[in-house]
Amino acid sequence: MTKFVRFRLLPAPPLADAAAVFSLLVLTAVAAWDTLQPGETFVGADAATQFYPWYAFLGESLRSGDVPGWNPHQFSGTPFAADPLSGWSYLPAMLLFTALPPLAAAKAYALFHLLLAGCATYALARVLEMGTAGALLSAVSYEFSGFLYVENTCCFAYASVMAWLPFAFLGAEGAVSSGSRLNRALWWGVSGLALSQILAAWLGQGSYYALLALMGYVAYRTVVSPPGRGVYARLSGTVLHAGGILVFGFGLAALGLLPRLEYNALSNLAGGYPDAKGAGGWTVEDWRLLLEPGLFYAGVTVLALALVAPFIARGRSATPYFAGLCLAALVLSGAEPTPLHSALSLLPRFGQLHPHFPERAMVVFFLGAALLAGATLSRLGEPGKKVGPLLSLPALATLLLLATRVPPSAALLLALTVANVLAAAYALLPGRRALWRGLAAGALAFVVFSDLFAAGKATLVEHGEAQGGSRLEDRVRQIDLAQYYRPTDAARFLGSRAAEPSRYLGYGPRTRPRRSLSSPVRFADPETQALGVNNRAMTSGLQSTGGYNAVRLARYDEYMRALNAKGQDYHYADVFEGGLDSPLLDLLNVRYVIVPAGTPPDGGEGVQNLKDAHPTVYEGDGLEVLENRGALPRAWIVHSARRAEPDEALGLLASGAVDPGETALLEETPPGLARPVDASSDRARVTEHGADRIELETTTGAPGLLVLSETYYPAWKAYVDGRPARLYRADHLLRAVPVPAGEHSVELRYESATLQLGIAVSSVVGAILVALAVAAVVRRRKKAGPRTAAVRYSMSRSNGPPAPVQGGARW
């Protein structure tokens, strides 16, 4: 790719780019050293309880040649490929967790995003006509900013969007600057690839903000700051480049995007976040978080250089746009409405998404700030320019920023002083002192790195030692992943009983009025791990009624609300004390309940009631496994069915007015059923239970309805003796298949039309992108052949090298 970028870079000393990139790699290795080592490392709640289990399941499925459409381990079964955070269609997760063991893949995954963010930012800065010093500073400022560095240990959606964002800008700039149709289309594909990965990583607020930033940049480069062109040419250029990027982006994302759009319509978030009226949001005073070591720390030196960029580097390196981007992100981070909020609310779904923690818009701020800082340093270092009067501006900006925050530490004051001295040295040293200028620039980048890295590491340590708190993303612990994911003895016991499909739930006493022992913020506690909650069923190969995920079927939420006789936070599907004896729990095939051993503490009446009602079949590891012998099997046959409205069925089942073992409640006219002479001879046996395929054998003396304690979803299809059969929604949530009298084989397959269509679309668009890349390389080689021959002929005639070509393709 550098062959297509190189002609747009500013001249630099020999090996300067190589030295800068090597320095960036060394700093990345230093920052990721603890992560790459065996043993304990910093891991966030979301990474440990969501992303790593999902990615491991994804990799295991892909290694076996399966497309993981369904997840049987959470929420009594739920869509997997259609889940927006599952990792499906996100190439780093798919490739790394397929090729490597889960623990090695987890380390490589964290390292990859740091490298991508840094290298892509460096390339983008160079393409934006920054020198190597400014580009290196931009890359360091962005890669190790607090938000990216800390979130890369916890909440991968943020880190993934931030890592791919500069790559998307790089492709957009390449397309706008290219004079060749072939290269332009290829750059559309590059930007579209990055956009597709952003959509795959965070379909929602993150991708919305990134898309706005990317399209805004395209508009800026085609309307505001293009080469001399007329109004029509500028507007048509905007449509052309934006359209090309969007076609490639959404085309490559189709394999995940299409099934997710289908799933969203059936999910608990179909109408937006439940707290759409507003949650979170910054005030102007919160902007100081950018100056204080913590999650949002951007670095005082970086912000000081960025603040003066509109004055020092105005008109260069797209400075006006990135200054506007930073300001827009700050404005949008506030909860109070502004004209910008009102304008963007005209866009589809923005008004439903943005009010939910609007400070998430800061996901696009840090790239703008890093590029502005690099542009300032690059302008100060331009040879032959009088920069003396400008050198005071960064120092004044530093003092101004320090005046707005708490008194700085001595170490920070020393770092800021050294940074200003190094920036001045880089600017004042003459061009012939290239080595000393390079050392000054490298030292400045190292000082910025040290400040950001120390702040990021301190933030991780602080969060790792914190207790309680309301922000889930702040919960970070230092744990050994190998030890954390090792199955407990209780999990092994349940696995030994997997011949007959069943589910379990972990239940613990509530330690706070609104938090149970299974809360994800307690993921590192041994008691929580022993309960098998927090999606640990996935890593153990078991099946559970619970899980931790913001998205699931709306029907399942309704079911759990009826089971508990109360609602709960949309992230969870816990069973409360009031639901432990509900008939709806038996209907979910909950055969086992894991509870803490011993006498429960105050507030543990639910645990004691469970122990009184169910026998203990295993005890060890400080817990007990209870057997619920009243649970319904995974599949059974009924010969009675009646129609019930969706809002009626749950009430009838929860009250015990209808016995689901005898009668099925359908939402449409029931099929023809008959009662056998001897109903006790009915048999429904599961012979194979895979993630996307279930096989059963049935025996009945009269036409009946096979009911499965499996979550209904439209993508599931039923076959009886190999022929398609009708699949009904039974008992509000479950699946049912009519079976005739006699012995028959029944098969259910997950066959998602949207998933298959998405794979086909993405395959075609991906093939087009590969073809464009091959064609561009072939054409370049063909052009290089005659040029090389001409140079050799010229050298043979003149006995010397050709004169350098003057000028360049700067915009």
C-alpha cells in the first residue's frame, strides 16, 4: 500500500520514516509488555465476561467449518452472528481466535489494536503532509491516549472504532487525492474496509459517530478544501467519494449487518435504549477530564499543541476540519441540547441513540486532537520558516490549560517543561542538523508517551483496586486469564450430565439493594466465578438461562419479567428470589441450580429456600449444585393446544392455570391434534444437539405437537422425516413442531436468509476489492517497466543518475 501513498508524502531524510515507525513499534511493545507476558494482566469486566467468551466460541465454530448463527449457551438460546458484539464479521476477532488458542488470541487481539491505531495514524499524518516528527507525535498521542489505551483492556467496541478510524480517513484522503479511476476505487475499498470493521465492532453510537466524522471529512476535502474546481464539480465529488466509500463499507459489512438489522427488530433495543430520555452526559466543567490522568486523559502537551494548531498550522494538514471535529465532539458530549444536537437529530435514529451516554461522542475526539498536535509540530519544524514568534504559543497554551485543572504534580511540570524545550529545539535547529532535529523530535514523542502511558497504567491500577462503583467500564481487575477460564469442579460435574440436555442457573444472595452476587462488576470474585454466571456457560460448554449482554430477544425479556414479577436492567436476565418457584423456570428446562455452600448470610433467604426445596447432587468449591426434578425436559409431546394472545400466555403459565406439559399455548390456530390411547408411551428424545442443528426422534400414538424448550426465532426451520414442517411459537417463547402418529425423525436447522444473503454480498464486494488491488499492482508494474528501462538508457548515455523531479502532488 505504501506504493500508492508514497508520492503524497513530504520529503524526509533517508530512513526517517523507517526510524519513526520502528520507534512506534518499540513504544507499543513497552506499553503492551505486561499484556504479552504469561500470568496476570489487566482485564475489564466486558472483556472477561463478554468478548473473550464470544470470540472463543466464534473461533471454535470457524475452525470446525461452521458459521455460528446461534448461541445455545446464553438466555436459553439466542442469535450469535446477528449479535452486534459477537465478533462475527469483525476480521481481527475471526482471524485471531480461529488461528490461535484463546489465550494467545486475546493477547494478540489487544496488541493488534494498538498497532493499527498507531501505524494508521502515522500514515494518515504523513499523507496529510506532516513531517516524520509531526506524524510520530500524532501516532503516539493517539495510540496511547487514555481512552484508547484503557478501553483496549475492557470495552473493545470503543477501542476497535478508534483503531480503525484513522484507517478510514486514510482511504478517504487517498481517494480524493487520486487522479486515477482505478486507484480511486481501490482507496474507496480501503476506506470502506475500515468502515465495515467499525460497523462490525459497534453497530450503534460508535459507528454512527465514526460515520459522521468520515463523511464530514469527505465533504471538507471535496467542497471546502479541494484543488481549484467549480461548485458542480465539488458537489459531484462529494457524492462520488461518499457513495463509493459507503458502497464498499456497507457491502463488506453485509454479512454481519443484514442479520443484525433483522435481529434488532425483534430485540429488546428495537426502539432504542430504554433510557432514551437521557443518561450520562458532560458539562463544560467535565472537559477538564481531558487534562487529568484517567479514562479520558489526552495529555496536557498534546492538548496545548492541538489548541494552537489553528493559529500555527492553519490551512495545513486539514487543520480546520480536525479543529471543528474536536469542537463538535465536545459539544455533542453534553446532555443539554444545542443547535448541533438539533441539526443531527434530523438524521435517522440519531435522536434515539445519542442521548444514551452522549459523552461516547468523544470516541472521535482523540484522533482530531492528535493530528492537530502533529500539525503544530510539523509546522514549527518546516525548514526556512521563521517560527520564533510562534514558539511562545504552545508554552502559553500549556500555562492556560494548567490553570484550568487541579495543581499539577512535580513530575508533570517537569515533563511539560522538557516537552516545550524539545519542541523549541526541534523548531530552531537548522535543517542541516537533521540528526539532532530527529533526536529532539524522538525525545519529545518519548516524553509524551511517558506521560500518557504512566497515566493510563495508573488508571488501570486505580480501577483494579476500586470497590463498587456504578460505571461498569471502570471495573478492571488484574487476573490470570488461564486461571479465570479454568472450569470449576461444578462445571465439570454438570458437563458429565450433558447426555440429556438441560440448563442451569447460578444464584447468590444480594449484597446490595440493586446488585446480586452475579453482577458483572464482581466478575473476578471467586464466589462469582464459582456460580458459573457472567457468560461462563460459554467457556464451559454448558447452557444457562442467564447471561450478560445488552441485546437479546424482546420476548425473552418479557418472559423473565413475568417469571420474576418485576423488571431489571436491560443488560441482565437474572432470576430473582420471587421467581425461584415459578412454573416458568421449570418450562426453561432448568435442571440444576448452583448456590453458595453453607448457611447463607442475611439476605440469603432465597438460597435457603432453594436448598429446602431441592436435593444437593454435588458439593465442593464452596458451592452446592441442586437438582430441580420438577423441570420439564428439553422436548416433550402434547396433544392439546389452544390459541392465546401474546400478552395472555405468560399470565396463564405463571399462575399455573395451564400446565405446559399437557397443553401448548399458540398464537395462531393450532394444527389438528388427537389424544392417543396411551399418552404415557409418547417419547421425544434428543439425539443430537448442536448450536445450529438439533435432531430428535419421536414416538406417539396420535398426531401431536412436539414442544421444545428452545427459544423461538424466525431463522429456525423444522423438518419431519426430511420434509419441511411448520414451526410454531409456543408458550410465548418456545418452539413447537406438529408430528404425526408413529415413529419419526425431527430436525431443526438454523437457516438465516439474511445471514446467507449477507455472506453472498460481502463475498462479491470483497472479491471486487481484491480484483482492484491486483489490477492496481499489475498496472503499476507495467508502468514501472518502461520507466526503469528509460532510466537505465539515460544513465548509460550520461554516465550519471537522472536529475530529481521537482515538485509534487501536494494539495
